[in-house]
Amino acid sequence: MRCLNGGLLVNYHYTRFGEVLLFLSLKPLDTQGLRIMKFIQSTKNPSNHLTNNLNKKNTPTFPTELNPIVKERTKQLIQKAAKKGITVVITDDFRSAADQDRLYQKGRTAGGAIVTNAKGGESYHNYGLAVDFALKNRSGDIIWDMQYDGNKNGKQDWYEVVDIAKALGFSWGGDWVKFKDYPHLQMNFGLSISDLQAGARPNTSSLTADTNETK
């Protein structure tokens, strides 16, 4: 693109990253050129070019459901526990960032006790990589009693479920040092919360899950 203005010939050159470089030439114009200012636009407009490049920047998107591998392993967890006479109930799985923010307010700006230290985008739930579980007793009640031994085998059902989950590749919130979350199970596939916030996502062909602690 060229702009004829005050006797100066201005050339715009594009780089592949969208920057515009200006090269000025003092080449004098003819008489008509000195009397008028003309703006000649080529097929590419530098301002549009820059805007388009800004719009093309990758913006990480949140999943909207449970990761398929986590979903399948959760199903296996329920089935394997049932074979031991334990009924597992999934009380939470995928959680949106907005729901996470509302949960974070509990015990802070909303009533109740603090249940999480993670804001929206800071929990593996927000990326479909975590579930929360409870037990159903023989009366049909949902319980979080970690000492309950419903199958009468001398072992706490809760810890039997945790052992099954770990064998399936989950890590358990009860192992965390800072903020223990006993109902929480997650598979992070070696990705930290920072990785996920930056747009990284698990390779669904991988079945490996590490035990990084969430916030």
C-alpha cells in the first residue's frame, strides 16, 4: 500500500507475523502529487491484517464434560467396588468454572464451611479430569463415613474404594499435604493446573496419570 502525502512516498511491507514496517522515501512527486493527497489501498490493509492476527491467537477452551478416559475408569471403579459389595456413588464429576467459583465462595462470602481452595479454572474438575465419590449404605443413604464397613470384611469400604481407584490410575485427594479432599479422585495425565490453563489437554490415547496435587 502507498500513501502519497507531502512529497513522501510511504511503502508498507508485511511480515508473516503481521507487523507493519514503514519505509519512507524522499522521492519527490510530480506537481499534481504535491497538490493532492491520495490514499491508494491494495488488496491487503495493514490495520485489518494486524486485527486478524490478533483475533487468530489461540484462546484455551474449557471442556464441557468428563474426559472419556476418566469417565471409563470411573465406570470401572463402580463395577469393581460392586463386586466387593460396595456401592459407590459419584457425587460430582465435571464442574464448570462458574460452578467452581460458586463453590469457592462457600465459607467465604457465602454460608457454610470452606470446601475448596480452588477458584474457577484452578480445579481438575473444570477440565473433566476429576470426580468426587461417596458410599451408599444398606439403608440406601449416601454417606461419607470413612470407617463404614458395609461388606463386613474387616476393612473400611472407603479405603477399599481408594485402593481400587489408585489401581485404575486415579490419584486421591486424601494423600494431599496441604488440603486433604477425601472424596476427590483425579487423573491429571502429567498436566499441572498451569498447563491446563495455558491450553494443554491430555492425550486421550495415554492411560498414564501422575499424582500432582491441585490447589
